[in-house]
Amino acid sequence: MLLTSDRFDNRAFDLTGDEPLDHAQVAALLSAELGRAIRYEEITPDTMRAGLLAAGLPPDYAQFLLVILNFFKLGYAERTTTAVQDITGHAPRRFAEYARDYRAAYA
């Protein structure tokens, strides 16, 4: 629909799920689905940058990821939008459902 019609031309969308989850909540949902303890551990930006660079990411992209993570830490992921519903006509998938559907990828 988004790519096959002009209905949404010249519009910007903030795509979110229908539940604002922080990293600890995501870890708890994955723990429940997988039956093992998963936790979110805060690391410093310098430690994360070093890990990203060691994994082979380009420096500019590593910095971009750090900026995005900082937005999450500042609370910018605490809201939801209707954009997915507006575009697709379907409610966004809940994270618990996603974790269940892709359980094998985390095992």
C-alpha cells in the first residue's frame, strides 16, 4: 500500500509498536519466552563504540547508533503512534508475539 499508491506521498511516519518498552522490559519478555534469564546491562558509550568498531561497523554508523541509543535513554521511545495501523490497516505486532514467532532465532 505504501509503495503502490500515492495516498501517503510526501508524508513522514514515526513507526512504533503499540507498547512503549524499555530495554529491561524487552529482556524480561525474551526471558519469559525462552525460559532463561536475559538481562539488559547498561554500558558506557565508549564501551559500546569500541564494541561496534571491533565488530567491523564503520565509525560514522557506530556514532549514529550511539545517538539513537541516547534518544531511547532520554525517553523518546515512550510514546506510540498509529502509523503502522494507518499504513497497513492492521495493528502493529506486540513484542511478545514477535519473540514467540522468532523464538528459534534467539535459542
